[in-house]
Amino acid sequence: MNVYTTDRIRNVVLLGHGGSGKTSLVEAMVYLSGATTRMGKISEGNTISDFDKEEIRRKFSIQTSVIPVIWEDTKINILDTPGYPDFIGEVEEAVSAADAAIIVVSGRNGVETGTKKAWEICEKYKLPRMFYVTEMDIDNASYRQVVEDLQQLYGKKIAPFHLPIREHEKFVGYVNVVSKNANRWDDKGQVQECDIPDYSMENLNLCRDVLMESVAEISEEFMERYFNGEEFSENEIRQALRGNVSEAGIMPVTMGSNLLAQGVYTLLDDIVKYFPSPEKRSCTGINAKSNEVYQADYDFAKPKSAYIFKTIADPFIGKYSLIKVNSGVLKPDDVLYNHHRDVEEKIGKLYVMTGSKAQEVKELHAGDIGALAKLTDAVTTDSLSTKANPILYIRTSISTPYTNMRYKAKNKGDEDKISQALQKMMAEDLTLKAVNDSENSQTLLCGISDMHLEVVAAKLFNRYKIEIELSRPKVAFRETIRKKSDVEYKYKKQSGGHGQYGHVKMTFEPSGNLEEAYEFSETVVGGAVPKNFFPAVEKGIQESVKSGPLAAYPVVGVKAVLYDGSYHPVDSSEMAFKVAASGAFKKGILEASPVLLEPIAQLTVCVEDAYTGDIMGDLNKRRARVLGMNPTGDGKTEITADIPYMELFGYNNVLRSMTGGGGEFRYEFSRYEQAPGDVADAEIARRASKLKQDEI
């Protein structure tokens, strides 16, 4: 592939609701650029960007793909992202490397939850953006409705650059609002100029007035000309719009048909005309030596530096670190320093990814996106630079996974293979976590949603031929006591020779501190129990609190006092007193009104105002206590509540179903509370059956 300088690069991320047409748009772009002779189809599983087996099987994007499209003398790095929120981490990684965004909207389905989410993430990263309305070749597609809905949501910033021309309910051409001319496609797909239909004139004048207001605002001279009724030239209009679009003052709306590749030619032209090259964007890091701000700003003349925004670790493709060059010019065999790991690595060859295919390139200029193969220590969000000028860039903020599933190997002996495979997958996917919950004897997969974890399980099988079973995770219950008990326990065993003898009298009562398992003290007088056996008694308590007598859950908040007992000068031993203490513990806990404690989380749910009533009703069904409702000022409300952990299982799916996919939630551990009687009884019965089967 040719080398492209910073001014001839555009980095564009495709965002939008799942199924809106992002991947098919990429196919149309690549086809029109001449890189392919026919467009791939999602239904046939032969698209460039959806190359993973699971993407082909499920027929939607799961991971971000980078596809460079060469348009005239400009390289457009397209980042095709998943539309489903289950894979939000991929979107966040892609957006961190983009300089502009195209929000793809289905003309048939209109503005959806994914459209609004895309807008929010563009606002967060301050990205210039335009909307592209797909499926205009379908009868019930409504471009006008999409524009009206967008303007209602986001105001006058939404500016349609094109208006559709329809004849006999077919999409045959478009009116260009900027140049005030109309074009239609002939049988060969070529554009021919035509007259503007009468029915388009009213909309054309309205749309053009909005554009003229924006043009007038660039200077006092233009404002004066606008009020005097003067016309602006097309060049003046385009120059003004270029600045407004680059600064996110205006968001153009265009349209087309991906399957027919109509409107895509104009879209590619608009990307080059209106979206900023990296040199127009700022990029700031920190010099690790001087601790001063480093203005990289995609300047090719400054020392080399880059940011790893994504990792591919596929056994079929290999390991690639996808980078954006933030300053300087990278060349093969450069040595780059990773300050995070304190290592230098020779980068060898430079690559440009096109979906799953790596193509060698001679140089990567500042602002370009490329790939480095087999970096040993580097991980996603690391910064690369020279050792003489070590630069650190702000790490991308990745969503926290709140959905947990227990997993087991289907085949014994695969545990090590699973662990190694998951390490590679976690390097690819920062929203995936594998946790060894030794306290509850379970291994957990943490992800964004149930679907996310199902895809992970499928990838383990497809890539590494390993099968796992996903199931509901155990909730970390605890046991404690409410009253005081006074017990005596004697352990006596005689079997020839030395016997075993340990005798303790103890009290057990609530300590008032659920953070600690137990408090131990002794008040023995007169040497009834020799001091050298006190540690053995405590050891018996220490081991006993790991598994309580109610349901074999850890015991907390117990104060144990050894106040009397007896010993045998020959048969008494540390082991005997440890066993006696264990027996006293079990007996004492059962006599001190033992109860089951359940973990409580503090939950925060953010939803659109219209859904607050439904969410509140559902939380009440889940035994939650609503603590407050706080408007966030953007038509949304944050609801905070205390909720038992066992009621959180599957909440992600329920929340999405109730809010059309727009609801978000997060939670953190708050405290333990006594479980209601029915919950405790059911859990004790369940654990008893599991204990018999030895499945805990």
C-alpha cells in the first residue's frame, strides 16, 4: 500500500444501531473505490469487515474492523464497529482512534436507541459527525421522518445536505442542497443532472436557509451580506461548512442505498471535503521524564509516538497491536519504548489491516492507523515512543462489565487450556474478565451481557476447540448469630496407647463487626486449660468459620470466649483442643439463633424519563429499596437503590427489554443484611441438597 501523509488521511468511525447498515456501507465504499470487483453480503458471510466465524454465523458485527478506503488521493481509515451494546468495548476502542464519525441510520427503522448512544459517545469524545440514512431503496424508508426526529432531538445543528427524489415509490436520485442542483441515476448507475422536482422546492428552501444561517455566522461581513439578502457563492458555502462540520457546529445528513451503492460516492466525497484530517485535531500526552504536557498534535516533525487502541490475538490471524501514530513517522525496524512495561521493542515490519488481512507498508505518518505484529509485552491502551522522549497518552475509558456467569470445563483436564485461551481473549476484549472466586469455589466470567458471554464461549470452541458450560453464579451468602450461647464440648478418644482429650467451655455472641469473621479471647483462670492450648482453640475457631452449620457459608461477626475447660496431662494435645473448639463452635452457633446474611449492592440505573415508572415497579418486585431519583439534565433520570445481589442475575436483559435497549446500570457492594425467612429457607434447603451431592 502507498504511503499517505497526514493531510491526506481521514479516520472515520461508523456508529449506529445494530442492523442499520454499517457493514454493508463499508462493502459499498470498498467496491466504489475499486478495491473489490463485487460487494460482499452479510447473508453470504463474505464481507470484508465481518470475518470472524461467530460474526458470519450470527450475521452481525462483534468486533471492530479497520478497512482503509483509497478515495482519489486520500486514505480513509474506516473503523466498522458493532451496533449492539453487548460489545460496547469495541466501540470505545474505535472511537478513541477516530477523528470523525458517521452515524448510520436505517431509513426504514428510523432513529433508534443505538443512534442516540452513538450521538452520546460522539459528544463525549467531541467528534465531528454526519448522519447517513441507509435503505433508501426500500418502499417504507422515510428520509424526512429521520431528519425531523434528529432535529427534534438535537436542534438546528442537524442539516440535511441532500433530499431524495422518488418516482413511483422508487429512490431514483437526490437534490443537492449546497449546490442547488438535482441528480438521478441511470440504468448503469451513473449520475445525470436533472431538474429539481416541484415537490422538493419547499424543503430545499427550508434546508438551504438553515445552511445559510450557519455560513453567515463565520464573520461579521458574511452576517451583513446575509441580512442584505446577498447570495453566497458555492465555494464560500463549502468553506464555511467545512469549518462548521469540523468543529461539530453542523451535522450533515446524507442518504443512499448500500446494496445499490447509490449515494455512497457522494458520501466519500463529503468525508474528504468536510471531515478534518488528523493535523486539524489536537492530541496531548505527558512526557514521563519531565512530567510536562506534550502536544503531539499528529505532527510528523516531532519525535515518534503511538497509541495502541486495540489488540487482535487470533490463532488463525496472529497477534497484532493496532496503533494510531500520534507524532513522527514510523518506519520498519524502528525501536519503540513502552514506558508502562519499561521495555524497548524492535517493531520489525509495519502493516495496514484490511479486515483480517495484513498488508505491509513502508511508513506510517502521524495520524495514520496501522498494525505492529507480535509485540511481546504491549497491551491495549499502552503508549509507544522513543526512550529519549517517553510519552504517555490517556488510556481509553472502557465500560465496566457487570454481568457474571459461572463457567466450568465440559471436559476434565481442559482447565489450563481454558485459562490460557481466556488470557488471549482478555487481551483482545477489555470488557471481558475471568475471576477465580476461591471463597465460593467457582470460576466466573464477567462481561457486558449474557450474549457477550455466550459469544465468548462460542469463540473458545471455534478458535481453541474448548467447551465450557455457563451457569448462574453462586451468591456469596454469609452466616452470623443474633443471640449469646454458652456451650461445653468434650473431645475424648481412647484407642490404645496415648488417647486424645480436649475439653472447652465457651460463649458465642454477636461481635457487632460483620467485616471480621470472628474475635477470640480467653478468660480462663486457675490453669483449667493450659496457655499453650489457647492457639489450638483459636485455630479450631479459625477453621470453623470458613463453613457455617446452617448452609456451609462463611461465618462472620462472632465473638468467641474460652472461659473454662479441662485437660489431661498425657492425652491432651493441640489437635484435641482444636477439634473440641470446632465442636463447641458448631454447637454454639446453632444455639445462638443463627441467620443467613445476603449481600446488598448499591445499584444505579440511568434511563430516559419515560421509563422511570416501569423501572421503579420492577425494582420493587426485586426487593430493592429505592434511595433516590436524580434528573441528569438530558432527558434522563438516575435511580439509586439498594438491592440484593441474587436479584441482579439477568437484570441486564430485563432492563434492556423495558427501555428499548437504552437503559444502563452499574452497582457496587454495599453491605450484608439478614435474608428474609423465605429466601433463607430456600437457600438452606438448596445447599443441603448440594452438600449431599458434594457439588458445592
